[in-house]
Amino acid sequence: MERILPTVEKPGRYVGGEWNSVVKDWGDVETRVALCYPDLYEIGMSNMGLAILYDLVNRRPDMLAERAYAPWPDMAAAMRRARIPLYSLETRHPLAEFDVVGFTLQYELNYTNVLEMLDLAGIPLHSGERDERWPLVIAGGSSNYNPEPLADFFDLFVIGEGEEVLFELLELVHRLRGSGRADLLRAAARIPGIYVPSLYRVAYNLDGTVAEIQPAEPGVPERVLKRIVACLPPAVTRPVVPYLELVHDRAVVEIQRGCTEGCRFCQAGMIYRPVRERRPEEVMDAVDELLRNTGYDEVGLLSLASSDYSQIEPLLEALVARYAPQHVAISLPSLRVDAFSVSLAQKVQATRKAGLTFAPEAGSERLRAVINKNVTEEDLLQTAEAAYSLGWDRIKLYFMLGLPTETDEDVEAIARLARRVLGIGRQHRRARAQ
């Protein structure tokens, strides 16, 4: 490794040893899981779900969780030349030595990276080629709601939220250690929320769509229901602090999970229901600990829509009062155009203005109506007026291309709307407006 690292881009991706990373003695634990994100380190390290599971598992004295990410092609080629298998960052154990190798699947474009990581680890790609000598290869995350494209490669999928079901599975792996892989998979299939592809028969229509899915043997549940945690897990207050800049490089507290809007394009809004909120006092305590444990000077309040949090205004008032003198910025990574108010902007302007993000999603009101995004152009322009007039320099707008019924006029409307927003910014902030 010492010879390879100086030859690759950003070697800090591959060395581990970060602040707050958890290193346990393998001889002191019963079950070992590798938590893998099939993308670059700086992208995977920004994933809140993986951070939550890493924190929860490592709180258990009988278990350990370590991390692995997809290496950039230069590092992957170097590892193959040197015959170095893909390893965990904490102890550099090869992934093949773990009891469970778990992937977080967030995007379909990451699927091929899963196969690359398994191949680099020397783990057979197809689940049918792996017996009890190999780790149990599992997947969780939002892309699991359609598991069939990767069904041949995973032993099982966790459908829904993983904070509780992961422990049920790891405890089962420990209890059945030494049993055959088939017995373990049959027992796992009886855990609510777990889908074992090898125990089901899938029939397809002529156009390639799924016609039906039926159990392949008695005792296998006919339907797999998603897992939902009743309450949010404890906030992650000792996250791993990297040596290099991440995509989202700040402290984060999940203040709310779920959404009620029902936008037709939004997978997250459907699968993370119902809405669950963290108490404001718990958020305040979490921010205190995060800043002590990390040294960050920006804290993001994470939610599908931060402004939907029922106590957002008093929470912001309390956070700003406590942290503005310390020059800590409070950011709202996701704001609704139709829910944002001048009062919210006034509350966060006491700290550095890290930018505001809104998601009109479509340029025209016609197309926004098609996708059930209840935001008018006037809503957005009034919000921009309020933000720029209060001193914000930068507004980020999210749009999507390729929505059903989209026309060239809808696409051109994106540019027109962005220019109108920028025009408002130039009136207030002149050349500083973005």
C-alpha cells in the first residue's frame, strides 16, 4: 500500500484512521459487518443512512461495523496489479473476511459499482456461487424497492428502514454460525422486511415487466412488507471526520423523516412515510455534541423539507441565539418554495449565509401541475425577493429533465425562470448575486 498510494489520485480516500472512526479488536466481537457504499469515498461519506448504521452497530460491544467505498479506477487498477483485495478502512481486513457485507443502494447508476467492489474483494458475484464460506452479501437503501435487477447478486435485500432489522439479521447470523447457507437464508426470510430472491419464483411479461412473484417453497412469506421504525434513532453525534473535503462537508442532524406532499416524481416522499420528528431539545443536544466532537462550523438540519418541521421557527431561534456568537452557520439543505417564509430567512441570517436551495423541479407551471408540485412561479419569485433582500447572495434551484409530457417549451421555461430569479438577485445584491 505504501508504494501504491503516492501514485493515485486523492490517496486520503484509502487510508482510514479518520477522527471518530471506530476500531475494535476482532477477537472481542461476535459479528462483523462491512458497510459498503458503491461510489467514491467523498460521496459515500456524505450518506446519512450509512453513518446511522455505522454508529448503531458500533455501540454494541458484541458487534463491529467497518466501512468500504468504491475506489477510483486508478486505485482499482493498482490494487489488481498488486493483488490487494478490497479492504475496510478501519482495520484493512479484506471484505471476504467479514460475516456480512452490506451495500447501501441509493441510485441505479451505482449498480455496476457493486459488481466492481465484489470483484475487487474476490467475492463471487452471483449469490448461487457463494456458500457458507463466504460473507452474506446484503443490500439496503431506497433502490431496494425494486430489487429484481440485482437479485442474482445479493443473498438478501432489506426492504424499508434498516435500523432495527439489521440487528435482527446480525443476531441471526451469529446464532446460525456453522449452519448451511440455505438454512440461514430460510431463517432470514422469516424476518419481516427481508426479501431472499432465491426463495421466490419471478415470472415476467413479454415486455420484461414483472408478472408475478411467488414463494418457491412452503413457509416463505408471500409478501414482504417494508420495515418502518416508530421513532427516529439516536442522532449521530460522533461522525467520522474525513481528511478530505466531502460532497456535503458539514455536521448534520436529521430533524425529521418522511413527507406528506405526494409529489408524483418523488420516491423518497413515498417510501419514508410516515412523518416522524425529532424533539427540538434532542436536536439542540445533538448539535452541542456534534460541534464538540467534530470541529465543524456549519450544521445542516436534515429533512426532505426542513421548513416542514413543525418546530422549525423556535428551533432556529434557539440555535442562532446559541451559536451565532461562535460563528457557526445553520443551514437548511432542503426548503419548500411554498413553505419558506421571511421569518425563516431572518432567523438564519444572523450566521454566515451558506446559500439557499429550492426545488421548483420543472420550469413551467403546467409541468409542475403534472407532477403534483404545488408551486407557482409567483411563489418562487416572492421567495427569491425575500431571500435576496435579506442579504443572501446565492440561491440554488433544482430542476429535472425528462418528466412525462415534457416539451421543448417546458425546458426553455427553466432558463427563463432562472434568469428572472437572478434578475431579482442583481437588483438587491448586484454582481454578488448567484
